Amino acid sequence: MYRATKDIILPTTITGSLPRPSWYTENLGTRHFLEAMVNRRFREQYEDAVTCFIRDQELAGLDIVTDGDAHFDDDVGGQSWTAYPPNHMTGLDIEHPVPTPAGRGGIWFPRGHILHDYLESRVMPIVTGPISRGNLQYTAMWKAAQRITEKPVKWGSVSAEIVTFALQDRHYKSVPDRMFAIADAFNEEYHELADAGCPVIQIEEPQIHLLAVRNIVDAVINPKLMVEVFNRTVKGLRAKTEVWAHSCWGNPSAQRMFASVQTYKPALEAYNTVDADVITFESSASGGIDLEAIGKIITGKKIAIGVIDHHTLQVERPEEVAAQIRAALKHIPAERLMISTDCGMGREGMSRRHAFYKTVSLVLGTNMVRKELGVPEAKILAADERYSLVVPIK
Ligand SMILES: [Zn+2]
């Protein structure tokens, strides 16, 4: 069901994570969120961080904001994205974490590559019994963000299959069994979140495109199974809230995971069958090569395109953002087009200021196109000349 994006032309948002403030030195670790929030120092830093993240997005004029993934620890490559759920669910031995075996999830980088550190940081609890949601506490974290803004706060989190691939298992008989157990636990958590009023729930990185592009013929672990896992994760949610599927080609330590530009084409038919209201596609870093195919194959859903590259520090000019949106509008009708970043900017590598000005540029560029279409523009306090501290030229 469309909620957050209802009645807005070219709604704007970011993917999720934002760079941590340098003064945010507290980490959750394996503590429960509510337990950590009892601590005065954690609570102050956490709430201040969420406030900064949201305020920056409001100043930039975004329509839909996130809490910047403020519960992530200060991990190598933003490992918390994967590690937070298993460290807070039940059925896992968090006291004795072990490294994820090499090559799991189809990713490998040799020693000497920056992402080898990321692989070494995949230190995860072992599955020892039936998995359930335990202390994920997404609802409490979402409320801590939504209570300080009138803008809709989107809640995003990692897909069940990414977590599944990272774990070693002494309980489930097969990988799909483990995957479905995690998907069911997430589903229960998301229903609580939707019932609490969360206006957008975003499942991050279904592996549909990553398996399709590798062209691996596997009777079990294939894009069809990934669609099934996605649909099980979000079962029943669209009756209550807006469901997004976020896809990209990777972002730990702001790195490209592939040596060359990848295409979504082999995965689009499968993506069109996911039980979601919106699908997001990385598009800026790839120069928009898939826009035509996306417009043709993704029907009946809204499409969010990334117009900001999370891998680079060069802030996109508003004119570049506008050009990308105009290119998308050739293939996707304005009523179904949304504007986002390719992926999160907060998984190690970018400064807060770079992320902030990229977000401002995203909205400035969107406003240029909104003006051409004759639809309302967003107010961008961050770009209001009246408040410049520079003395005007006489
Ligand atoms: Zn992403």
C-alpha cells in the first residue's frame, strides 16, 4: 500500500545509512537496544546522532528520511548491517562467534584488497537452535526516530539470505531451511513495526540480481528461491504499510564489489514478481544503462533510481542529478518514479559533509525537474541564500 510516497511527484529519499559523527563513540555490541538506552551516555549519543541524521535530511528537503542506521556499530565496512540481526535474535550462540567461511554468499577478495578486511570482519554467532526474532527491537528504534520528525521515517534492514549466507549452522538441515526461518522471524518483527505505524519498510539487498548476474545454475540457491524468500519476509505487510525492495551492487567501505559495471537485465523479470510497492535500483554509478529495460519490465510498481553515487566523494551537481532524472523519465512515468541514492553512504569511507551535500544536490536536482513538470518543489533550507554567511558581492 502506498503511504509515504502517496501524492508526491518524484519523492526523494536516501537508501539508509549515514556516516557516523566523530563524537558518537558508543557502540551497541551484543547489548539489546532497550538495555543500552538505560545507559545515560549511550542514550545521549544515540539520540543526538539520530537527531543530527534526521535534521540533515530535513535541511536538504528530503520527503522520506531514515535514522541513518544509527544502531550500527563503528565496524569495518559497516559489518553491523549483516551482524546486527544474528547478534540480537534467539537460536544463536553469541558468546562464541566464528568467522564466516571464505566465499560464502559468493563474495571473495584476496588478501591485499581492502574488502579482505571486510571478509575477516564477518565474525558471526553460530546457529544452535530454532531462530526467532529475539531482541531485534526494530519498532523501538523506529519510534526513537519517528518521534522527532513529522517526515515519514523509512525503516530498512538486511535481507534474510544475506544473514543466512554469513552464518554457520548446527541446527537447520539445509540452507533454505535456515533462510526461511530467518525470513519468518523478520516477518514477525516487521508486522510489529507496521502495526506501530512505520510508513515504509525496506528489505535491503535481496540476492535476486547478484545470483542472476553470476549466471550460476544451481538447483536450490537461485533467483527463484530469492523471490520466494523475499515474499515470505514481507508476507501480509503490504496490507498495512509500504514495502520497498532495495537493490544495489554493494557498498562496504564505499567500494565497488565488481571490477566492471553490472547490468540488472537478467534479474528484472524476477524482480517484477516480488511482493513490493517500490523497487530501488543503483543507477548513478552505472550511468543509467538499465533505465530502458527497467521501464519496460518493471510494471505496476514504483521505481526508485539512484542518482547519487555512494562510492565517490565528488558531490554530484544538481544539473547532473536533473539529467539522470530526465533520462529516467523517458522510460518511467513520473507517477511511478522516485529519486534516491544508489546505496547507503554510511558504511565507512565518506564524511558527514560529503553525504550531506550529496543529499542537498539530490533534492536541488529533483526540484529542477519538478519545476519543468510544473509540480511542487521541496523547500531546501540548506540552499537558501538568505542565510549564507558570505558577504554578498556589491
Ligand atoms: Zn545497497
